[in-house]
Amino acid sequence: MSDVLPPQPGASAVEARPAVSSPAPALRVGRPWDPGPLLLIAALWIAGPANWPLWRSWLQLPEAQGLRGFGQGLMLFALLAALTALPLLLLSARRLLRPALALILVVCAVLAHYQGAYGVVIDVDMARNVMQTDWRETRDLLGLGLGLHLLLLAGLPLLLLRRWPGGPARGPLARLPRLRLLAGLLLVLAALLAANFGGYAAILRNHKALRYQASPLNAAWAFGLLAARSQAQPKGPPEPIALDVHSVLPERPARPPLLLLVLGETARADHFALNGYPRPTNPELSSRPVLSFQAVESCGTSTAASLPCMFSPWGRKGHEARLDSGRGESENLLDALQRAGLAVLWVDNQSGCKGLCERIPQARAELPASGAGPLPAGLCAEGRGCLDEALLHGLDERIAALDPARRARGIVLVLHMMGNHGPRYHARSPDALKRFQPECRSEMLADCPREQVVNAYDNALLETDRVLARATDWLESHSATHATSMLYLSDHGESLGENGLYLHGLPRAIAPASQTHVPMILWLDAARREALGPQGCLGRQRDRALSHDLLFHTVYGLTGLRSREYRPELDLMQACASLGR
């Protein structure tokens, strides 16, 4: 067949031309999109500016000084960048990369703010604390500093991320750049570790806080471990305790026990005048017959860590061992008191009971008891919450609402204070008690002179002092009909700017004494008061090394209970076994 087309009608012969077949389009292999540059830029930004609190801590170490220290710092920076880039590589899928990077940048900015402003670090206890924080606590931690960190450390790189060209290729070749980057990162890590593994190990061994400051790896590890522990715990009802609990008192004692168990918040023992602090932070308690124990250690450095441990019969080491082994939730002291037939009530002016009071009656300080009338003006305010005096309002009415049969056997009221919860210490005391001036009125504690931070903190202790003194007065009014007692114990302490640290929550192994040395105060009615004197059976234990481990067993002693979990060596009242009720 000829390839020449015949002339068309009306066309000249000259116009006839061969028909040329259009060539088939060539097979075009799209160049695979390489996420490497974007991931490396993000990793360098995260390892550098977004981790400025880490590098501030590093520059204060002796290992960071001189030319050798500069080289060590560069190698640590490269190591952190490589360790950050590796998990980012797992998120480099087309639809996942941009939102994942955006989220990570925001998280790093938030972590940088709180680590830089307050010196906190991220471990599994802090992760648990974050998960159990309510809006009131969160609101106190918001401020201009957080906004600036989000703007500078997340906003700027997010602009770059938005303008970064996309369009990754599909098909098997699309994986090649990622494989190449993975190989490169592994080689860099191997080289860095081979060159200075001993140096890294020594630095992290001698300065444990650094490992908790490397964002976002610290948060990923802490929240991942918390989730793994939660998943490993058996589901179902908590493991029962005190199944054999019984009272050593008569079934209907003439004076049944009435115990106020007051849980302090963020109070440190060395700021109590009763413990030798030169400022008069306990003007009212100093005139009451109370005993202040001088050497008490907390279970943890946060409410989420300390409260479950305090109410456990196992002690700190036993409680931590149960957590590490994935044992499920167990009942606690409140369940034992309830099982013994006592009337138990939890009254909260805080962020909740961390699961401890789920199976007993509960009340909120801001909600008056039925028949008690409204709270006095000024006790509660929008944006501030309630002063701790609200805990004492309507206690008689709250007791009257409990089961009469249980009340006849004994009453335990747990008052959970707001105490010295930071950083808004100034909001924890009324104007009438602001003795120490000027006080810091900012959430950014580092922006205030340390003296003003301490003033605000000590003013809040004056509110605690007044509440505890009035609690003993209320108990005194019931001493004719009940064996009354008050035990006050703070959950943990607080850092007030020492070494650049604020608030609390450092891992207990590296926490300063200011976060673990807590006040404990005991008041007893007149029938047992001689025990509190310097030569009394309790007074002689004033300087003894004690801990939160004793709470479970001492409450047993104060309420006359026994069970197989009871350990007399941890019961302060055991030394006074012959004391009348």
C-alpha cells in the first residue's frame, strides 16, 4: 500500500505529501521526590533552636568548656539531629509528612517554653501528670511566653513547610531517596557513636537531666512508655486489698474516731516556720498544740506520682515495682476505710483525686453542702478558683449527709487543698494575708526577681496555716463526742528558682530536696495531746527520717484499724499504743 495520499478535491498536486505516523510517546520515568532536604532541615531546626533549653543546660556544664567542649557540643548536636531525623523518615509518606512535621514543631515549641521557663523535664511521671491535668491547671500555665515560642519556633518553620515544593513520584523508584537517606543517617550515627561513645555515656551518666530535655524524643519516649504500661495493665476492677480489715475498737465506741486528713499541695518543709524557717509562715499553727515532723520525704515530685503512692499499702518502692511490672490497679487506703465500715468523704479543691476516690462519696469545695448556705463572698472567683478556706465550709452538713451507721464507727474526711499550686502563687492567698511584699503576680516566674517569687509563695503558705489552724479549732469543738485528730501532709515540694528551676516534676532520682522534702503536721485532741510534747511518744519522733510510706499505716493507727497489709513499724501511733482514746 502506498504511503502517499491522493490529492483531495480542490487541492493542488504539490500539496500531496507523505503521511507520517506520529511516534509513540516515550516512556517517561518521573524523578522521585526526595524528602531528604526537608527532613534534614526540620531535624536541624528541632535539634538546634527548638532545643534551646537543652543547650542552655549544656553550656553550664564543665564538659562544655573550652575547645574540647565545643567539639563535644557539635557532636552532640549532630547526634541529636540524626536521632531526630530517623523517626521523621518514617513519617515521610506523601500525605503524612506535612501534618506530621507541623504537629512535631508545635510540640517542640511547647516543650521548649515549659522546659526553658520552669526547668521542667519530660519523663513518664510528667507524662502522667500532663494526661491528668484539668483545664484550671492548664489555664494557669498559659501566657505570652508560650505564644512567643509558638510563633518563633513553630510559626517560622511552618511558613517554610507551607511553601516547600511537593509532588512526590509514585512507583517503586519513589522509595529510593528515602532508602538513601536512611543509609546515610545510619552511617552518621555509627560514626558518631564509634568516635565518642564513652564520652556520650559519661555525660548522660553524670548529668541525667540532659536525657529528659532532648525534644521531641523525650516526649515520644515518656508518652510511649506510659501508653505501653497502660495497655499492659489488666483490665477490670481494681485488685482488692484489706479483705480482712477490722477495727480494734468497740463496735460502737463512746468516742468514735474523727480524722481530718489534709492533703497539701506543693508545700516545701523548709518554708514552714514550725521547721525553723526564719519567716513567720505559721503564725496561727505556732499557737496550736501541733507536732511538725522535720524529715519527711515524698513518694514523687508531682501529684499524679505521689497521691496513688501515698494511699497505697506497698510503700514507694513496692508501688513503683507494681507499675514497672504492669500490675493492674489496686484498691487504696480509702477503699480499706470504706470496707471497715467507716464514713469516708473526699472534698476536693484541686484537679481531682487521681482515681483514688472513685468508689467513695466525693464533694467539690466550690459546691456548698446541702443546708450549709452559700460560700462567703470572696472565697471563690472566676479564673482563680476557690481559696482553701472553702474546704471547711459546711463540714458538719457534709458529715450529716453520710450514712449514720458508718458515722457511728468513725469518720474520715479527706481535704485536698489547692495549697501552693504554681505558677500563680499570688492567687492562692487573700489580700488580707499578703504579708510579704512585693509579690510576683506573673505566670512567668523567671521574669520576676526571685525575692518576689518567694514572697508570693510564702503568702500562700499563710493561707494553708490559717486553714489548718481553723481545722483544728473545728475538731476541738467535736472532741467531746469523737476522738479527733488531724494529719496534714503535702504531696511534694517546689523549686522557687534555685539553679534556674521552678515548679516541680523532676525525676525523683535527680530532683532537689526542695521538691521531695515535705511538711507533715499532726494534731490530737486533749485526751492524747501529751504524746505530742518533746518527751511524748510522738514528740520523740519529730526528727526521725520518715516518708509518705507511713500514711496508710498511720491512718490505720489513728482510726483503730488492722488488716494483713498493716505494718506497725510504719504507724506513728504504734509508739503510743497505750495512749487512751
